[in-house]
Amino acid sequence: MNTKLPSNQVQFYLPNLDSLESSEQAFADAFLRTAQTLHQYLAQLQSAVRAIQGFTDEPFSSAILGLYSKVCSHYYSYVLLEIYQQDQIGINFLVEQLCEATITLMYLLEEADQALFYEYISASIEQACSLLVDVKEELKESPKHIELLRLKEKLEIFVSTHQEYPTRYSSGAKPKKWGFSTADTTNKRAELLGFSFICNPARQFSSKVTPASWLDLYLNYAQPSLTNASNQDNLCINFTRLRDTSHLCLHTTQSFLEEIVHRNNFSSSSLASQQNRLTSLYEWFHNAHRLYQLHHSRNR
């Protein structure tokens, strides 16, 4: 058994805030470079944990690693959209995905016992059963549709390989949500964990609107001339959101690391070394955002 976490090869050359120009472009470049460092760190940690022999043999370990992998993927994609494109539709989607993954992971790590993890799995089994009914109905109209057949096969395998988890599913029933009744949504879990600062209920509801519907056009694409006018004279980068999403990833990584150390008997000194890296990144994003606010009147 290993006695410490794998050493991290990511070089932490964080931009010097004392010599940073006050322009929005300079802040954008600095945030991007630091986000790249954070993403590289997340990706390397993910790879190191995946390489631990037998780690994913347990469903719980597999779940937390899968959620962490999703965090790694969506964080950097969000940063690129925020800084380069200012594509609000894409940003909203990625932030929602990132929030769901990080807060679910934190909830499982900090709040869940075995019974709650069973609820987590069972809720997905019920969703798979419900979706399987819909897919079979669709196959009656298109019995040779390749992608539908593949999806049907995947769903059937998923259900059959999780038969030890009890469900109350019946055909036609609406799949249940998972978790305690006081925390069965992302926003409620975020509030319990102290992460409500990153959650936006309006964004969550808006994401449920049917794409390309009249309502979608009204909510997201109305008055394009006004939207374009607001983008002409500034970058419209939301630096507060950049800071908050980065901090959320760092909080999540802290809890993830503690779980890895606990499950694999790694040394506390190895954990302390990784925590120092997380602290330096956390402080950089905090101080960079505060400095940006000193130079710019807008609270982004």
C-alpha cells in the first residue's frame, strides 16, 4: 500500500498581482493562466487517483471519482467560454453542470452514509427504468434506429447490474429525486454545505426550458441589439463568477483529497503538501478578484 499521495508535477507559477496592469484584458489573461494551472492540477490528481490499484472496485469510490472527473472537464470549458466567448447560454449550461457535480460530490463526501448512497444509486435506477420505457415506445416507431438500440442496451445493462439496490419504481411512475427531503435539490444541498453563493435558482429553472421554443427565444434571445450594445465597450467577463467557480472546485478538491487519504492510508504530511497548493490557489483567486474590484467600479 502506498504511504503518501503521488507527487504533483504541476508548476505553480501564479501571476504576480503586484505588477499586474489594471486593464480588464490583463486581469482576463491572469485569471486564464491561473485557471489553466488549477485545471492541470485537478486533471493530474484525477489521473493519480484513477491509478490507485483497486480504488474503483467499490461503487462509492467509483461515484466520487466520476463526479470529480466531471468537475475537471466542465471547469476549464467554462473558463474558456467566460473569458473568450462570453456565450451566456453556454456559460449557464456549464455552470449548472459544474454546480451539480461539485455539490453532489461534496454532499456525498460530507453528509452521506451508506443508506444515503443507496438512495443516490436507487434514484438513478428509477430514472433508467423510466427512460427505458420511453425508449422502447420510441423503438416501436423506429425499430431499426441504431442509436436508440444502443441506448436501450446500455439502460438494460445498467438496470440489471444494479439489482441489489432497492427501488420503488413502477412503470409510468415519475422517477424520484435522491437524498434527504430537506436536501433533494442542488440548491438545498448547496445551502446546507454553505455553497449557496454559486447557485442560481433562476438559472436552474431556465435550463429546463425546451430549446428553440418560443419561450426559449423570449428568455434568452430577446432584444439582441441591446445585448450586443452592452458588449461593444467591455469584455463583459464575470470575474466574480470566475472566482466563485474556482473556489468551489478548490473546496471540492480539499474534501476529495481528505477522502482519498482516509481510504488509502496516505501520510498526513503528503496531504498537508497538497493543501498548501490549494491554499495558494484559493488566495490568488480571492486577492485577484479584490484587486479587480479596486480598479473597476462594476461588480463582476
